[in-house]
Amino acid sequence: MTAPDLRDPAQRRAYRRELMGVARTERYWGIFLAMIGIALLWMRRSGWATVPEWLAPVAIGLGIVLMLIGIIHRMRHHRRRMRGE
């Protein structure tokens, strides 16, 4: 695979779309889990639900880990593409 020519607007647009698709699932699930964790934390603090204390921080932590995994995969893909691998 050759490195994209980022000076060409069409290739830059195509490469941007390609990068948006790399590890998309991990990144979106990470955001989703973090938001669920924040909602659980808010519901517990406001008295709306009785969920275990450990559930909200675990969901937020897993969400952050998934987002970081997605970011690392995307970064590695970008490095390989720029090297022409």
C-alpha cells in the first residue's frame, strides 16, 4: 500500500474517510460505555436508581480503555500508511 499524497485534495479527503473508519467500533463503544457510566453515576447520586457503587466507575474505565485502544489502532494505521506499508 502506498502512502497517500496529502497535497492532493481528493486523496486527502479519501484518506480522511479511511481514517474515520479505522477502529470505529472500538471508539464508538468506548464513548457509549463512558456515557452510560456517567448516566449511572448521575442516577445513583440523584437517587433515581440503586445500582452498585462499583458499576459506574467500571463502565467509565472500560469506556476510556476502549477509546484509547481505538486511538492507538488508528495512530498505528496512520504511521504504517505514511511509511507506505
